[in-house]
Amino acid sequence: SLVRTRAILEDDKRTPHRASDKLTLRANFVIFFVIRHGANRGPAFLAGTASEFIRRNRKNPFVLFVNFLEPHSPYWSVRDEQYAPNEIDLPPDLDLPPGEQHPLKTRLFARAHSATHKTEAEWRSLISRYWGLCSLVDTHVGTILRALEDTGLLDSTIIVYTSDHGDMMGSHRLVGKGVQFE
């Protein structure tokens, strides 16, 4: 479900150092988290919900958090055929799997991923689907940006786009995260 929080920030009059140092922050704004729970709540749902929130709150200050899960394993989406696997360049270090000098966890991951993706064609297919998922998120971030533009808020909105990690996508025959390889 969606979580809504109303926050009120006021001056902290208890700890001013000097009058010139005091930061005055008075705001009454809405904090809105768009998260997904359950099936059929992918990027289109998140972007639609965020856009609706923007339209409803265009006259109020707000903070909006949108948490896209994609791109994420198992790397399947409606964009699976957006990129032709035979046109995908493989990472130059695909055939440089982790060696004995690397942590056991990294070597075991590479061994497992190589068992699942045995051929260059299988690696290209995986990477093409990953790119499709990235493009899917790009499309729906665009939906949110259009909502800001349509409401006249784009130029006065601070947008922070970040990620918690990247995926290896074939580099050293690894797929996902969690290896701190490079």
C-alpha cells in the first residue's frame, strides 16, 4: 500500500549559536512515498501514482520519493525484445572469471552464473533484457517529469535520481550485485 506522511518543520529555537548562524526553516509540506506491494504494481503504476500526487499537490510544497524496483532479476519485462541480443556487445572481461585471488563468494557466484549462462548468446540475451528494463524505468521517469512540466513545477523542482547499486551483467561472468569486484 501507499504510505503518506505529513511533516511540519519549524525553527529549532533551543540551540541557536549566534543569530547569524541560525537557520530559519519554516515549511508545511507533504512527504509522499510511492512504493509497490503485490502483483501488477510495476513502473507504470509507480509513475501514474506519483504523477497523480504531483497534480493534486501542485500548489503545495512536497517531497516525493518513488522507488522503482527495476532493473532487477529475473530480468524479464514487456521490453524483452526492445534490444536485439545479436547487437549487444559483451563486456571485454566476460572471459576473465574471478580467480583464486578473489573472495570465495565472488568465485562461487561466477561459477553459478556461468552454469546458467553458458553461451555468448545467453549472455547477450540477459544483457538485452536488462537494457529493456532500464529503458522501461526511463520511460516512466519521463512520465513523472512530464507531470512536473504539465503542472509548471519542473523548473522549481529539485530532482535527485540515484541507485543503490549496479549489476555486473557479464563482467567477469557475474550477473548481479554484492561482489565488490572492481
